[in-house]
Amino acid sequence: MKESLKSQYFWALFFLGIFLLNYPVLNLYNIPERWADFPVLFIFIFFFWALLIAVTGWIIKRTDKK
């Protein structure tokens, strides 16, 4: 795959990460409820972070095939 397309994927992922881990979106999950004795906000921050890492790995694996 072309390096420019790979770069575009990473830029899109970067902006998705900024969007998901920014105040307005995180404020949606800042509720006083707890899941498994953890605040919902912490669970969603960890989930979004893990999702970004997984998608980064998927992009690298997908774009390195020639």
C-alpha cells in the first residue's frame, strides 16, 4: 500500500483519538454510576485507548502487506 494512504489512515486515527478523548465526548460518560466498582468514565477512557491501539495495529498489519 502507498505510504501516503498509510499516512492518511494514521492522521484519521489521530483525529478520531482527539475526538474520542476530548472533553465534550468524555463528559457524556461522566455520570455517577459505577460498573464493576469502576466509574463509567474510567471504563470508557480505557476502552477508547485500547480501541485506538488495536486500530493502529490493524492499520500497520494491513498496510505492510505487499
